[in-house]
Amino acid sequence: MSPSTANPRPRAAKKKAAPRQPVAGAAQSANTGHATSPTHAEAPLFGYTLMSLGRQWRRVVHLRLAELGLTDATWAPLFHLHAAGQGISLKALAQRVGLDSSTLVRVVDLLENRGLVRRETDAHDRRSKLLQVTEAGNAAVADVRAKLVQVEGRLLDGMDAATSQLLLEAMLQLQQRMAQELGDAPEDADDAEPAAEQGQ
């Protein structure tokens, strides 16, 4: 008998397989062992998604209103002026739109040249001018409203009325909370919402 057969080497013990680690972001259920959905902290930030959606929505709106020959710089002041329901000063319109008066005056000049807005002397102060929407301006506002309804209908197509109503109520609730959070903080130009998008 050879030495190799007389003293066989002991076989190495098999290593136990390491337990599989759970996938990051997926919690394990204690009872079933199935992965559950990510926690709130791991989910996409709600505010970031909301802001991104708002930017995309406005971009679509601006593209469609460009078909009417209007840009955000022109149709937003026109809608705010129409929503006022009466002649207002350039300064008052600038506060509504959220633009500096020196910047807005060029936009008003453009609207006036297109016959959508006119300047009238203030009956209470003949040194001041009030801005009024003309008949052509009112017609332009109606066209823009029709275009906005068309765009909104296309974007919400396939969403049932209950879901869209729930989203609207949630956004209104958030709007109220943000208004309370901001208080009397000055409004930035980028924060000013066109009156048409507010349904005014």
C-alpha cells in the first residue's frame, strides 16, 4: 500500500453561501420576505417633481400661444390688465405681473403698437396715464383662453374627472400653505403667475 492511499488527505469543508443582501431601497417584509416600496425619504422629492411639472406645463403653453403671435412677455401683462376690469397705471400693472416698470413699459409699447392696449389720461390726475384693453385686446384674450382650454384638455386627456379634481384640490391646499409660509415676502418676477393660468 502506497503512502498516498494509506493517509488520504481530508476533504476541505464546503463554504456556506453568504446570504443575499436586500436590494438598496427595498425594505423586506418581516412576515412574507417580499420587497416593499421605497420609503418616503427614498422616493423622488415631491417639490422637485412639482416644480419640474410646472416648468414643462408653462413651456407647452408658451409654445401653443406662440401660434397666436404672443409670447409670455406679452400675453401675461395683457391678461392681468384684462383681469383688472378697469384702467390701471403702469406701476399697478407692474406689481400684478411682477416686473419692473422700466421693463414693462417696452412690453406695453409693443401691445399698444399692435392695437391691443391703449393709454388714456387719468380723469383724477391728468398727469397720469391709465392702461386699458382695446376691443382687439379683448378678442386676443378670448383667443388665448380658448387655446389654454384646448391645451389643458389635451394634457389631461385620459385622466378621469375624480383624479383631476383631487389633484386640483391638493394644489389649492398647497397654494394656501405656501402663501402662509411666504407671508409678506416680496414677490420675484419668476414667481408671478399669469392671470389666465389662475383662471381669472
